[in-house]
Amino acid sequence: MRASVSSALDIRRLLILASLLVLTALTLSGGFAGDAWGQRSDPVPSESPTGGQVPGNVLGSQADSDLWRAVRQGVQGRVSIPDTQAGQLIQSEGDNWRAWRNGPLTVYGAWILLGAVAVIALFFAVRGRIRIDAGASGVTVERFNMIERTAHWITATSFIVLAITGLNLMYGRHVLLPVLGPEIFSAISMAGKYAHNFLAFAFMVGVVMMFLLWIKDNIPSRLDLVWLAKGGGLFVKGVHPPAAKFNAGQKLIFWAVVLGGVSISLSGLALLFPFEFAFFAKTFEILNMVGFSLPTELTMMQEMQLSQLWHAIVGLVLIAIIVGHIYIGSVGMEGAFDAMGSGQVDSNWAREHHSVWAAKVAGGSHSHPAE
Ligand code: HEM
């Protein structure tokens, strides 16, 4: 009986000894040290977010503030879903873009447009309508054929709708919304947005047609310098510097429409098909070759933001230029509209404003009495 009790005690002692050995081994190998059990080994336990604080103490030796600053500044992480842009939690440049769009762009844009209207009004007040000095002769010459006028009016009508609907996107909420109320304003803006998207293609076709038809007449020449030096004769009655089919002022408008038209079309396409085009990084690379120092690593989101800003800037500048063009092509100059209306202009108008071209046409047999 005594022997069996002492052997039971021995077994218990052996078990305790074995447990102690296992415990010691585990402790030395770090098995209970926390990490293997999903616990942190830090002396100070991590804290839950409290009082609006971000989750704390999750990075070991790295400061939490560094992590959240990087997130706030738009660091790009990795995600396993197809949309890699989701790897960026906060798109910081969005704030800058919004500030630019709603700030300087809108404000200076309004000044550019109001400035253009003010300059034209002042010009009209001082100079009045530019008349045909010699009076109408009653004989007309063909200035633009049907194809040329079609190209012009495709571009012109589409541009005017694009300008109005574009301005609505920028200023409508400030100007029209308070007057029309949300229902009417949103219906108009929706229709305007569709018109803007689809008529953009008509504008592109028109610009390409005008470019092909008129490039040969818009190459700069020495006559242009004389014309510019004399202010085109626009400011003094009776002064008519010589010009070929297009004078220097018209050539400037032509190139503004062609180059501005290409630029506004490309940036518009980038907005119409989001995240498909990256024009800015490539453009900046080229500009950097001639001394600029612009960023060439741009995210697709930054490309979109730059496209929007550039599209609006080119649009505003083009509208200001075209307001001047429309004025001089209609009420500002007697006899000018006919060139794009019927295609026939009075021969005295032609001699006064485009003497070199008029002499060339008179050499042919293009003139005939007006009806
Ligand atoms: C109601 C609006 C418009 C009117 C009344 C108008 C009128 C005219 C006239 C009369 C001409 C011929 C000038 C000449 O015989 O020498 C002309 C030419 C031209 N138009 Fe327009 N236009 C209008 C809108 C536009 C628009 C919106 C654009 C482009 C976005 C445009 C682009 C041009 C170009 C590039 C030329 C040739 C260069 C020049 O004459 O300045 N026009 N336009």
C-alpha cells in the first residue's frame, strides 16, 4: 500500500518536472511571447481610436502620424481588385484642383470675358461701324464658296452651343440656378451637357475642314507686319493697309481656332473618356526638353484634373477671341457678313480690306453686278 502511494507521488513529481521543462523551452523560444498568438509584444498595449483620434500605435517604431500624413498626402498603396486607383485612400490633389477651379479659374475667366465685351463696347463707342469708305459699288465678287461657308458655319454653330453650354457648367450655378430654380436649371444643364458632348464632334470636323481649306491662305507673310504696324487700319478712318485673302488679324484668329481647337478637342476627349488618355505627362516631357521643369510622373487622376483646367482655360480664351470676331464679322464692319452669308462681297469692300486678293480676283472673271 505504502509502495503504491510513493510511486504515485513519483509519477506526479515527474509530470510536474516535465511540464516545467516544456514551459521553460517554450518561453525561451518565444512561443508564448505574443506574436505567434496574434498578440503584440510591445510593453504598452495598443489603444482603440478615441475622441476622433486615428487608431494609434500600430506601426511599432514608425510614428502613426507619418502613416496618416502619407495617406492624407495621397500615398499610393496596393490593392488586389482590378481598380488599382482604389489603392489611394485620399486623393489630395483633388482639393487643389477644386480650389483652382472654383477660385482663380472662375474669377479670372469671368474677367477675361467681361474684359473682351468691354473692349468691344469701347471700340464701337469710339470708332463706330467701319463703313465701306468708297460706298457700295453694286458689283460683287465671290469671297467664299459653298464648301468654305459650310465649314465655317459647322464650326461656328457648334462652337456657339459649346460655348454657351460650357459656360453654364462653369457659371450656371451662380447665375442661372438662383433665377430658374433647381428643377429647370438641372433639366437645362442636363440637355446642355448632352449637346456639349455630341456637338464637340461637329466642331472637330469643322476645324479640320477650315484647316484644310484655308491653311494655304494663312501662312504668315511680310504684308502681315505692315498690316499689324498700321493696326489693320481699324482705328483710323480711310486707312487700308494691303492684305491678301486674309489679313494678319484674320490669320491670328485662324491659328487660334486651329491650334486652340485641337488643344480643346484633345483635352475634351480626355474628359469624355475618363482615364483613357495621358496627354499631360507626354507634353510636359517635351516642354522639359526646352527648359521647363514640369512633373512627368502624373497619376491618371492628375491627368484628368489638368485636362479639366486646361479645357476650361482654352475655352475661355477662345470665347473671348471669338466674341471679337463675331462683332467685326457682323455689326462691326459694313459688308463683312455677306462674305459668309451669300459668299459674295462688294468689290469696293474687297478693294479696301483685301486689296491684293481683290486685284487677283479682278484678274480672273469672278465679279458680277449685285442683284
Ligand atoms: C455668329 C457668329 C459668326 C459670324 C457672324 C462670323 C462671321 C465671319 C465672317 C464674315 C468671316 C469672313 C471674314 C472675311 O470675309 O474676311 C468669318 C471668317 C472666319 N470665321 Fe467666323 N463668324 C462667326 C463665328 C465663328 C466661330 C464661332 C468661329 C470659330 C470658332 C469662326 C471662325 C472663323 C474663321 C477661322 C474665319 C477665317 C478667318 C477670319 O476671317 O477671321 N467664326 N467669320
